[in-house]
Amino acid sequence: MKKLKLMRLKYKLNYQKMANLVGISRPFYWQIENDDRRLSYEMAVKIARVFHTTPDEIFYDDMVEKINKN
């Protein structure tokens, strides 16, 4: 998830800090960011709150791109 990674880096957060902020393990968060795990809406909301934005702002473009590839 391109934008998620860019936002995490912009806020100077590592995987562990991000995982702690949303209440999951570091490997679980890494899998979300690297598109190896499905993202639930609940988790998308938790992640968006860290960045004071909406899930659509972070994830919409990636989801559209994924749909268009299929």
C-alpha cells in the first residue's frame, strides 16, 4: 500500500511504533502495509486515525488500482 508507507515515513514512524498505535503486532502491520494481509474496515479506520484522516484518503487509490488490474 503505497500511500500508507509514504504517510508512515512522513510521520517518522517505524513498523513497531505504527503497530503499537493501532494495537497489533509488528509482523501483522508489516503484512498490511505490504499487501500480504487483507485490511478490515475497522483496521483502516484505526490506521487513518493515527494520521488524522479518513481511510479513503489513504487506501482508495490502491483499492481502485487493484480492482482495475483484475
